[in-house]
Amino acid sequence: MRLEVLNRDDMNALSRELSRAGVMNRTREEVTPEISHYVVVEGTYAELVENAGGIEPLQESLDELKFAFEEIIENWEPGQEKAIEELFDESDLGRLLVLTALIESGAVAEEDGKLVLMEKPVLDGLRVELRFPIDEVEEYLEEFEKRFETGMITEYTMEKRYFVEVMEVERELIEAALEIAGEYATEESIVEAMFDGIARSVLADVVLELAKKHRKKNELIEVLLEREPIVVEGEHERLNIYFDEDAIEDFLKELQTLGYLKVKGNRIWV
């Protein structure tokens, strides 16, 4: 199972902690691309509102913009200075879009590191650019193209990612690895690793039990494929484990590397 951490130091620290606990592991660094596609809609707020009927994501975004505009302008008089921190929250996209539109329209100017309201703006006249992830608005793309002059933005991000791969199938070692990883790994990767670890442990138990009876590799694989999916029942959940022949071939090699069985030709020893 694979655990992702945020930097090389955490990767090495997690690897050392796992090794001290007797958990076999290896580190891995990858440069990966992240590609995101967005449909872009541009116009004045009034124009967008007029043509937004039935396009729920657009209507929601426009409502957010209206709320952000009212919050920003409510206690801000022309000529008054405000620190950027008072007006801008990185987690609030609506505020960022409104402030950008206000600056581009000339209603807000930056002076000595502060923002000054030059005149009371009208929301309907503000020109805004809204972007939506294509996969989230796929059902509305035709309507976007009919009603607006749309564009597309593609963002390509290259980033270095750091992983620690746990090469164990015993449940106790997997649980120990997950507990140690809680201090270093990302929450998302821990959740994925937990299910990966459980599935690999269950599959290993099934393979080793069947291998005691089926001493030929091709027979063992055939029996495993007949039993797919292998189901793990919990109190309120169920885990279905699927695999194909090539995956089982590789899994047998992994079990051999870990010392659980030996494969030679078509013969298997447990």
C-alpha cells in the first residue's frame, strides 16, 4: 500500500519509523502532471444573470458573487482605505472575483499597500469572468455555448510527489504502518491505503489457503478467478475485491518476494 507525504523530510522520517517497527517499506519520488480543464464565461453581472436561467452552477456562482459584493461594500465609503486582509480571504473565491472586478473597473485602487474605494460601484455593471471545471458542468455545456461567448482554460501543473510504499500483507503490520503514518501522511492517502492494505491482506490469506490445496499455479489462478469478487463483510459496510489474471500473477511474485510462498514454473510451495 502507498502513503503520500508532503515533502522529502517527512518521507524519510516515515520510512525510518516504519523500519524501526519492523515494517518493510521503500520510498518513492515522482514528478506528476495535473491537468485541469475549465469552461470560461465572461460578461457583466447583469448580462450573466439575464441568461443564467436553468444553469444551476452559474446561478449559484452569481448568488455567491452578490453576497460577496454586499459584504465588501456594506461598510466601505468612497475615499476610505482598507487593508487587503479586511477584504480578502483566500478561501473565498467570490470575494476574490469581486475585488478583481472592482479594481479592473476603477472603482477600487491600490495606494501604499491598501485598497481605496474610489466610487460607489453598481454590481450589475461589474464585468466578471467565471470559470467552471468542465467535468462538473458537462450537462450544461451546450447551454453555455448557446447563451454566452465561452472559452476554455487548461491548467497544467507539474509537481514533485513523495510516497512511502509498505510492502506487507500481514494485518498487524499493516495496522501498525497506518498508525505510524498518521503523523506524516496525507489524510486522503491514509484512507486509500487502509482499504488497499485490508484488501491485500485478505487476498493474501485467500491465496495462501488455496495454495495449500492447489499446488499448480494455473489451477490456483483459475480457482481464484472463479471466486472473484472476494467479499469482506463489516457491520455496516462491504468491501468487494476484484482482480484479473495478470494482477494475480504479479501478486504471487510479490508474495514470493516476501517469503510467503515459492513459485517455480507451474509449481507452488507454501
